[in-house]
Amino acid sequence: MALGLRELMTRLGHGSTRAALLCRHTSDRREREIADGMDAVIVNALKRRRRPKGHAGDRGG
């Protein structure tokens, strides 16, 4: 699913449709790569938060 023009403007902070149209070439595949990367960062952060104290990787003991 491709981004709509208004969504693209919001995501990239464009104030004009002309600026957004110049950046419209973003592919769906690249959007999926970015979303997957963001998801991985979030999932890893949540896993670290849930790790019990005293886990072998913790510095606090």
C-alpha cells in the first residue's frame, strides 16, 4: 500500500504538496523495510525491559 499524499506530507514534514510530490518516488518495498526495522527496534527494547533481574546479560547483578 502506497502512502497517500497527505500521509507523505505529514511523515516528511512537508508544508506543500509540491515538495511532497518530489519525494513521492518512495517504493512500497522500502516502506516495508523501514517499518520492519522500526518494529525490530521496538521488539528488542521491549524484550530488554522484560528481562528478569539477575539475567546473565545484566550488569546490575
